[in-house]
Amino acid sequence: MSRAITTAVSSIMLAQGLKIPFEYLQTGKWNVKTAVTPGGMPSSHSAGVSSLATYIGLKKGFTSIDFSIATLLGLIVMYDAAGVRYHAGQTAIAVNGLKESVEKLSESHPEIAPYHNREKELKERLGHLPSEVAAGALFGIAMGALSFLFSKR
């Protein structure tokens, strides 16, 4: 496996692991499941693409086509994490709240609104706040630079 891929995958895995202590700092509870869930601090996708772009930039040059491609794809991934996926999570929160309201209405007025719950709740934690994306990107840049420096030994 290439050093670039190893760097990116390692960054993703370490960023996912960092979600556990960040979750603890936020909630006061240890939750190891946080390491395998989307969303949260830091963004592991941002860490992965940033470490890949940084490593490639340092290895091949910041004017190389390889760096340009990695950077462009990385920006798309980070935009998606903070934009599309974040808003999908916000929509899920609204839909789950609406579902709860319909269930309560159905309980109090079964003759008006018969309701049969057949679906699981939508996942609400999908995307990232801009600060989570930025933290992941900074972590990834550091990981890419460290990987490059250690490969020079």
C-alpha cells in the first residue's frame, strides 16, 4: 500500500478515535460508539483528504497535477460534510420531531389520525459544523506533514 493511502487511512482512523474524548468533553460521558458514528469533532473525512493532499503536495510538489486533484476532491468532500450532510441531519431532526408529534396526536385522537409506526427514526448525526470540518482539516494537514517527515528518515 502506498504511503499516501496509509497516511490518509491512518488520519481517518485516528480522527475517529479522537471523537471519543471530544464527546466526553462535551457530554461528560464516555461513549466508545462515537468512534464509529458519522458527524462530530473532528471530521475524519476532512482529516483523510487533507492529510492525503498535504502528503502529496510535499512529496510531488504543490504545483503538481496530483496535488491539484487531491485538493479539489478534498474541498468537495469537506463542502459535502459541512453542507449537504449537515443539512440532511437537520432535516432528520425535523422529520423525527414531526413523527413524534403525529404519534402523540394519534394516541389522543385515534379516530381522526390512525397511525402505525413502521419505520426507525432517521439518523440525525450525519454531517459536521464548520468548526468540526476545520479541526479535521488541520489535524489532517499535521498528519500529512508528519508522514512526509517520517518518510524522509
